[in-house]
Amino acid sequence: VQLQASGGGLVQTGGYLKLSCAASGRTTTMGWFRQAPGKEREFVAAFRWTPYYADSVKGRFTISRNNAKNTMYLQMNSLKPEDTAVYYCAASPYGSHWPGTFNEYDYWGQGTLVTVSS
């Protein structure tokens, strides 16, 4: 499975962006993680039959999937400077673990940079 992430960019505080991740093969779980400069990669959101969110983005981000296009989206609203990071999409064909953990995922995309200016 190959993943192609897109949609990152520069936005002001309070603005919005929509990320996309297109998958080339079968996936059960798809998720987004992010890594800010000098920090560890962290879970953001995932979708496996139902959405899952990190507490830090609940109420601001919305994850969705278009199964016909095998594509996942992350609508990010009310962006904050602390949302600045490289966002990675990830996928698993199996759905064996909790979607917020790294070991759920077998495939990772290349990352797309989101920068939120203050």
C-alpha cells in the first residue's frame, strides 16, 4: 500500500486546512499523526468504522473517509500555532490494535507540512 498525503500549507491562527491521503491498496484503519520540531510523533486522528481523536484536536478537527476513492481527509479548523507540524498519514489492512498507537500501522505516507502563524 502506498500513501500520498497532500494539503499542507501556511495558515494564520484561527484558520483552516484540509489534508488528504490517498491509498493505493486495501486499508482497514487509516490515521493521521504529526511531528513538531524537537518533539516525538503523536497521534492526531484515525478512522476505523468510527472516528478517533486525540484530546488536543477534539472539536476542531474532523476525520473522514471516502471508501470509493480510498482516500482519507482531515479537516482542520480553528488552527493554533501548536498545531504546526509535519502531518503523516498511515494505514493498516488489518485493524488489529487501537488506532491511536503506532503499532497499528504498516504503511506511512511521506508527510505534509502544516504551519500555523501567530
